[in-house]
Amino acid sequence: MVYKKHHKVRGIIIDALPQSEYLKLGDKKVREAKANLLVQQYEMFKMKEGENIETMFSRFQTLVSGLQILKKSYSTVDHVEKILRSLPTRWRAKVIAIEETRDLNTLSIKDLISYLKCHELGFNEDEPVKKS
């Protein structure tokens, strides 16, 4: 019963709106939905198994760009902390070292990624060569 009344009222309101206004409402809802999805993806962001720093950072930048376009942005400190939290456990020692030796409030993303890439090279040297 409530469902039918809701749709009847909704239909009356939609019919009363000019087409241009209805489209604006739809566009706003779509933007909000996209923004909410991107915020959720940002919050759940993690480095994937077997992924390198460059690929992970590329995915991160794409996500951040989408958020900026939709007027949902985070600070550089938020991004630095998010990247550090997104790293797998084998990165734990490096994360702790960065947190203890660097001021995260002034650390740039570029510097963070440089540190992580250098550390990643050490991981690659330590891993045994696989024979095919």
C-alpha cells in the first residue's frame, strides 16, 4: 500500500518538473552515486598480491583523480597514510621505518613512492631466481 502511494506521489512530482530540471536531478544523483562508490573504493584500497609499487600507485592515482573530478578529495597526508596502510605485511618493516624517520605531515607522495620503489628493488634482489 505504502509502495503504491510512494510511486504515485513520485510520478506526480516528476510530471510537474520541467525536463531540464529532471535531468539535473538525475545527473546529481549519478554523480553522488559515483562519488560514494569511489570513496568506498578509496577506503578499501589495498595493494594486490604480486603487484609492484608502480602498478599499485597507478591504480591509486586513477582513483584519486576520479574523486577530485567529483569534488571529493583528501589531503596529501591522507594519501600518504592510505598508501602505507594499503601495503602487504611483508612491507611492515619499511612502513614502520618511514613512520619513525619521516614526518608524514610533510612527506610528499613522490618521495614516499621513491622510498617504496627503492625498497622493492631490495625485495626483488632477495627473491630466488625461478627457473622455467
